[in-house]
Amino acid sequence: MAPLSKRLGAEFLGTFWLVCAGCGSAVLAATAITDSDFPVGIGYLGVALAFGLAVTTMAYAVGAISGGHFNPAVTLGLAVAGRFSWKDVLPYWCIQVVAGLVGGGVLYAIASGSDSFDVAANGFAANGYGEHSPHGYGLAAGFICELVMTAIFLIVILGSTDSRAPKGFAPLAIGSTLTLILLVSIPVTNASVNPARSIAVAFEAGNGAPGQLWLFIVAPLLGAAIAGFSYAFLLGKDPEQNA
């Protein structure tokens, strides 16, 4: 196992790229138009693919060093499942949040380079419910969506990294699952399943986003914990797992 400092560096890089590429696609490219008002935006599908590809590419790039979490919920779920040391959970959480905030700051600096950029009108990829939901979904719908989608995400992560799974394909399975999750949940909450991703852009976005952050911290962490507790019961314990 790599030293903790190297693992934290890998987590920083992966989380930073997730925010820059995923949230960046939403902020800069989702609804882009040309000077003649021709729509060239990538829409929900493009944003979902960007997040999935960001996770896949970084999982292959640095996953062998840190495990490729890039998400406090993933770190918690793996710890609950016995796949990750509890003593390293807090350092991972801290570096993931810091990396997200740095990524959000870099993205804001890029977006602000255009005179036409209006953070209030753009929304800055912030997550929300009620009036801040892309399609007006309420608190209960948002909470259920984030909890269930994060739980499924962790089940796929645990399953694809199980010693019984085919080797070398975990990043593809994980990235594809994140893409599917975003296709479902972008209309509901703008898709979090990752507290670090939500924290990363909430404060630049303003407009109520910081006040709703609690849901995008609590629901993903709860969903991840449920998946971590239930994976072995549902699918059998990994024979190489060190409980």
C-alpha cells in the first residue's frame, strides 16, 4: 500500500478533476449557444457522460494508488464494508473536500473569463431541491433520490472491486454507473451522490445552495453506509476481504 501522503495526493487529483470536468461540463457546455443563438450545448446526456468519464479516467490513472474514491460517501461505504481502514476516513474526507473546493474555484475563475457569465442565472452546477431543483422536485424526492442512487453506486463499486469480479473492468463499471445515476437524478437534484462535489460549487453558486447542502451530505453518506452494511449479506462476503 502506498504511503498516506501519496494516497491523499491521488485523491486530491481525482476529486479535483471530477469537479473540473463534471461540474465544468454543466457550467460551461450544457446550454452553450453560438453568437447566432444556435444551440451547441451538450445537455443532460453530455453532463452525465462527463462525470462518468471523469471518474473512469482518474480511476485508471490513480486508482491503484488511493483506491480511487474521489467521494466521501465512497470512502464511508468502503469503510463500513470492511474494505478501507477507519483511521484513514477523516484524512480522505478532508482532502476530497479541499480538492473539490479548489476545483470549484478554478472553474469559477474560468467561467468568469466571459463577460456574459452570470453565476446566478447559470446556477454553477449547484445541487438543490424545491425551488432550487432543476424541475421543482421537493425535499423528500431529493432525499430519496440521493440516498438510493448513492447506495446503488456503492453496490456497484463493491461488486466490481470484489476479488470474484473480472479484473481490470471496475473503472468502466463505476464510470458507467455514475453516468446512469446522473441521467436519472440531474432533473431531480442536479445529481450529487458526492458531498465533496456538492460543497465544491455551493458557495460560488449562492442563491440558497449553501443552506441546502445538508441534504447532499447526509443522504449520500447514509446511502453509502446502507450499501456497505448490506453488500456482504446480499451478495456474499469477498473471500479476500479483511474485515
